[in-house]
Amino acid sequence: MCLHLNIDNINKTIHNIINKNYHNHILVAISGGQDSMCLIKFMQNLKKQYKLTKKLIHTEYIYIDHQWKSNSKQQIQHIIHYLDSIKEPISIYQIKDITTSENQCRIYRYHIIIEHAIKFKKSIIITAHTKTDKIETFFINLFRGTGIEGITSLNVQRKLKQGIDIVRPLITTTRENSLWTCKEFHMPVWSDTSNYNYHIERNRMRYELMPYLKNYFNKKIEYNINYLLKVSYYENEYVKQSVVKLYLNSIHKKYIGLNHPKIIKQSFIIQIKIIKFFLFHNTRYNLQTQKIIRIIETIKNYKINSYINFKNLKFYITKNWIYVTIKTNTN
């Protein structure tokens, strides 16, 4: 019964996002594992529902081969044959620079998927991330020293670029549920041997750390982490809204400038976030927090007409304003 409730919720999530702006060109990113097969089943059901209402949605699948496995070619053939049997198109990309760095692979993977979506005018990218992935990502980002933005980054929906959304409809369910679904509907799940490669940190997280924490610290740790992430997400959203409002009330009407007396009155975390937002919005530079703190300290102890230089950015501080320009290299 719980599974069917999950199926209804998942279908409703995708249905609502598609109908919100009537996105009907969808790119579905898959791997061939149980979560991907579960997602394919949901997408097929959803298309049948839309067909009954005489609405059409166009789906295309995409697979990125990182060449981690000796039998990767056989896995690709397996995926192609299955999607061909249900008359669904798929695009296959192969990463030539082989690496087991999960972060580097993620960068490669998302770059290819987004570029494909732009090129072929796909308005939604759907992935098969589950609640299990969300918890593992929390730990991975926590160990890397990320802030609240990083640990709450895996959510149901996020805008990637203008006109392109990434959607994770399985994010409220677990791998146990996706496996149960695959068994119930006899989905042809590919047994991925790379899942047992402990040089990949996510695998160590899944098969060593999480069982250890459950057995020796708290059996409800997954539930507690999900609750923490939910609360942190809403708190972070509130902070972001506050930053945007303050930013709009503090920018210069003519130049790329920020009224720093208004900013310095705010809490320290708001100061950091608004300057980071100001720089990224105007220059696309994403400075590290330590460099943002240095800028704030310089503002607080400013001298008339003082300058700060970071890479290609040049800051000019006056009594009320901090201006930024991008330095150009001249030969």
C-alpha cells in the first residue's frame, strides 16, 4: 500500500511540474540500475496518462558511460535494447578521460546532460536520485566542508538555466522502494559491479559508513538527517529571499556598485551572501568565502579610494559604495 502511495505522489510531482509551464520536452538521465529502471516505469505510466487526456509529452533518454566497468559496452547494449522494446529514443555519451573521482565525474556528467538539453531544446531534465542519494550527498558535501547551500542542494526541483529545470521525482523514496518496484514489475535491472568499488566514496558511504552509524549510533539516523535537511532547506530559502531583497535595495542605479553601509549593518552571514551574490550576478565570479571575508574586513576598515584585487576583479571602495570592474589583459 505504501508503495502505491509513493507511485501516486511521484506521478503527481512530475505531472505538476510539467503542467506548471506545460513543459512537454523531457530529457531523462539514466544509468541502468534499479533507480533508473524504476524511473523509466513511472515515465511510461505518466505518458499513458497524458495520452488519455490527448496531451503529448516527448521523452528522450540519455546515458553517460564513465568507463568504470570492463563490461560497459554490454551494459549500453542492454539499455538500448530495453528502450528500443518500449520505443523510446536514447543518446549515449562516453567519457574518454577515465577517472574514479565522483566529483569530477559529476561535473562531466552534468555538463554533457545540460549541453544536450540546450542543443535539443529540452525544458526538463529528470534524474533518478532517491532519498538514499540525498543522505549520501549530505555526508559527502559535509566532509568536503561545504556550507548549508551544499548540503541542501539535492531537492525535488531546481532551475539550472533559463528555461531548463532539473527534477528529481524519486527524491522522497528510498532505494529499498525502487528495488521493490523493479521486482514487482519485472524490470531488467543491470547489476552494476562498479557499485562495489570502494575507491568510489559514495560506495563506502552506502555499504560501510551508513550501516555502521545505524548499528552503533542511531537506527533512525536516515529519518533524522532527512528532517535536518528539510528544516535547513527552508531556513536557507528564507535567507536567500532576504539577501535578494537587500541586494535590490542596495545596488547602484547606474554602475556595478553596492551600498556597503547598508550591508555592514546586517548579520555577518548576510554580508557574506549578499557580496557573493553581487559578484556572481554581475561578473559570474564565485569567490571563496575566505576572500569574501577579506573584502568585508577591508570595507569595515576602509580608507578613502582604496582598492582590492582578486584575480581579474578590481574593487574600488568609497565612503558609501564598493564598485567592481573586471580587469582586461593587455599585451
